[in-house]
Amino acid sequence: MADSKSIVALNIGSQRIAMGVFGVSKSGRLTLQKYDAASILADPAAEMARLPQIRVAISELIDRLGISKSSKLHYSISGQSVFTRFIKLPPIEDDNIQQLVAFEAQQHVPFPIEEVIWDWQLLDSNSTDKEVALVAIKGDSLNDLNDIVADTGLRTVDVDASPMALYNALLYSYPELESTTLLIDIGAKTCNLIYLEGKRMFTRSVAVGGASITTAITKQYGISFSEAEAQKCNNGLVALNTAHTSQLSEDSAALATVIRNALSKLPAEIARTTNYFRSQHGGRAPQKIFLSGGGANLPYIDKFFEEKLQLPVELFNPLKEISVGADVNVEQVSAEAHMLGELVGLALRAEGKTSLTIDLVPDQVFRERETTRRKPWLVFASVLLIAGWAVWSWTNMGRKGLSEAGLKTITQEVNERDLYAKPLNELAKKEAQLDIISSQLAEAQAARTDWIDMIDDLALHFKSDKVWLVDFDPIVGFVRSEVMAESSSDDDSANILQSAITSDFASINNGDSAFAQINIDAMATNKGARKPRAGGAPELPEITAIRVKGFWRDKDGHKEVDELIDRLRSGSKYFDVMPTQQTIIEKPTELGDAYAARFEIILPLIKPISMASGSAVVR
């Protein structure tokens, strides 16, 4: 079982799950103590089953390696899962880079920035411009994958991207490299191209991998994906030329040719990526090539790349600077060493021996880090709280006797002051009642001028030498949303629009109110009238509109009326004239022999007037 000081590394590929346990010697050298790997099916048609397969594979590796299920874990995810960009920035101060990179991330990441988990790091550059590596992954994808890892009991420490882990392993394993080097990592679904120039790096993922070869075999022979995968692993090789295939059996030659054709796009993509690295990033063409990944197991694939790229090619050995423990299967490690680059890169990162540390943080890990960060402060605050409570308790114990005597004195003073409180409370109630009365008087005083101001407002906006008014009649029961009928004799309209002026207005004595007593019971059935409150005085209706009557003359006088209504609609602070309401009761198109024609307008009020307030007092 791995001890607490061991480094547990996990590489989650598209088809291969590898796990290693590393230790650190007294001299600081890493030692591979345990290693094993498991395969899952990379069939594109079975993508929904990938996460359950990963869970099973990790659980099997934990059991086989005897790893504690509470161990801390460093793991990497395949290059096809992440979005990587290399961004050039102007030569600005380091303090301002964070904001600029955040802005660039929003421009380059093809998803809403709040839906991704991303990180960046400043790289070495040959020019005055700064260069940044930006790596992002959909948040849901990473969280789902991390939930699978957490289900096995392992605790995630950090998450890296496969190309970045391979770069760190390459830089550590081959410190003697001076010329530009290309590492071709042939995975199941993608091929990661990693350029190393000094400490500079550049990477790009190409959508050609082992699954592409298996799919080509499936189409060629009409067999299932799993059968094609078995044929590729057991009998597959890469055809080089006619002389080479002529030495093979007919079946082997045909299969080798299919594999070669499936790989034919890869050299062209490598050449295109190299040209981009040179032109856009100021790099140089590679002078040496390393192969890694499961696809590098195909026989003669190194000869294939040597023929196509005209460069020396060899398998990547990330264990050059790593010791191998006694419990490790040496034969297995020797055969699969070129596939251990991600594990070595993760172990180096855990020891702080890497120059590139992209940190993709799942939500669960972020919460755990925040808790760990705040824990010392929470403990310190708890200690202060407990200490303060202890001091307070001790102090108050000493003051208990004094407090009881003081409490008795205070109680006597309170009782004495209660004698004065009752009359003061009575005075406060009377003051509140007087405030209500004074407010009502103030409102009544202000309401006395409402009608004068309203008439002034009408005169201001309804002024013309072709139109004159003869009647100004307050109306109760008008509902603004109703469309008025053209005829004033309509029974419903007559019931709804009742005048607030008594019919014997001319005979009312001087000094009496000009507003009639409204029959509340008769109006209770009308819209706009209020029914009496149960057990109390009836609620009075409100004046909701003004009926204006008048005459117009001249041939265009009726147009003048329309313009005056528009002026009221746009400028009055008392009348709320509806654009769609028909308000003119009579509007003949021609006067004929008459001197003037009658018109009648209903003007809704912006604020209804109560019949019981101000100057509108019901007698």
C-alpha cells in the first residue's frame, strides 16, 4: 500500500488508463515504485459508456496496485478534451497581464467563459512580445470526470493536460537537447504534436489517432470496431513501400496498406503545424523526433515517419532520469516506457520540478482548497472567541454581586419614572390625533384650488378662436378602458357617465355646494361607483372624468378640435386622453347653413377626485 509520502499519478486517456506510484529518494531522485495500466474501448459509437468504463478501470488499478482509497491524486486528461491556444501579448508590465489574459480568453475560447475552467502561464519568448499558453476545458466535462475519480475514494490534488505533462517529462528527461525537437504523441483519438526549443514549447492536437486506424479497418473489412481493434493490435503494421509489402502475406500486406493510408494525413498535418510554429511563433524546424503514446506500438511506424519527414525518429523514454523500484514489472515497463510520459510529468510537477504548471481546478477541488486556505483563520477566530467568552465569564462572575445591588436601584428608578410615563403617553396620543386633523385641513386647503388649476390647464391647452366651450361637467363612473359610444343618448353610457352636478344647479342658493347628492344605492350597479361598506357609512364615488361641451365654426374647425385634443394628450398634467378613445360625440364634416356645430368631449382625469374631499363635498 502506498504510504502518505508517495505520489499517485493517473493518466486518463481516450483508450488507456495508466496509474503509477512514485517515491522520492533522499537524494531527491524520483523512483517508480508501482505501475499498471488498463484499456477501455475507444469506439466513437460507445461514447456514453466511457465514464463508467473509466470508473471501473481506476477501481481495478487501485486494487491491483494496493493503493489506499484516500490517497491524494494527480491526474492528467487527454489533449482532445482541452482547448489550447498560444497568445502573443504586447510587452506590458507583469502586473497587468492577468487582466489582459482574461480579456483574450473571452475572445479565443469558443464557449462562454463562465462555462469553462481555464488557466494560463507565461512562456519563454525569443522576442520582446510576451507569449502565454491558454488551456481551457468545459466545466461540466471536467466536473463529471472528477466525480468519477472521487467515487473511487481518491482525493484530487491537481489536474493537468496531457500535452503539458509530456512537455515537462521531455524537458526533464532530455536536458541535453539543444536543437528544436518534436514529440509526436499518438493517442487513440488525437495526435499531440509538442515542440520543444530550449525551454520554449508549442503544442497542437491533430484529429488523427489509433481510433482513426481502427475505423479505417472497420470500413475496409466490414467488421465491428472491437474486432478491428484486435486485428490492429495483434496483426497490424505500417506498410513502407512495395518492396516491403511484397515480403508479407497477402492478408498482412492488405492490412498494412490500410493502416498506412489511415496515417497518410498525419505527415501533412505535421508539416503544416511546423510551418505555423516557424511563421507565427518564431520557432525553428525540428531536427529530431520522438514517438510516444499507444499508436507508437505499431511496427515500422518509426520508419514511416523517417521516410515521410526525413528526420531521425526514436521512441520517447521518460524514465531516463527515473529509477525503477523492485516491485515493478521490468519487462512491462520496458515495453511501455514510451507511454509513461504523462505519469512522469505529473510526478515531477508534484515535486515542483516543472517549469509549466497549468492548473485545471474542478469545482470540488476549488471548494476544498478554499476550505484549507480559510482553516487557519477559522481556527484562530474560534480560539479568540473561546478566550473572549472565558474572560467575559470570569469578569461577570466577579461583578455578579455588584450587579444585583445595582439592579435593585435601577428597578426603583424605573418604577418612579413610570408614574410620569402614563400622562406623557396620553399627550403623545393627542398629538398624533392633532397631526391627522392638521394633515386633513392642509389637504382640504390645497384641494380648494384644484378646480381652478384644472380649468386653467384646460384653457392653456384648449385655446382657439375657432372653438369655444360652454359647459364643464364633472363625471362619475367613467372607466378609462371603455370606448365611448358616438351617441350621447346610449342608455348604458348614460347610466355609466353620471354628472356630479345637480340638475337644479341654477336654483341653488348662493354659498351652497354645487355638487349634487348622489344616490349611492342607484349607482352601486354602475362601473366606477363604490358600494357601501358593510356596517358603515357608504363609500362615495369618485369624479373620474370631465365632460366638456362646446361649439366649433369655420370649415376647418373640426380639425382644430382634433389638434386641441392632441395638445391636451401630450401636455396636460390633469387630463389623460387615450389615443384610441373616441371622444368627440358630434362632428359633422360640413357646417351647412349653421353658424357653428356642437361637440362633446370626455376627458379622463389622471388622478380621480373624491366626492368627499376638497371642494367636491357631497351634501
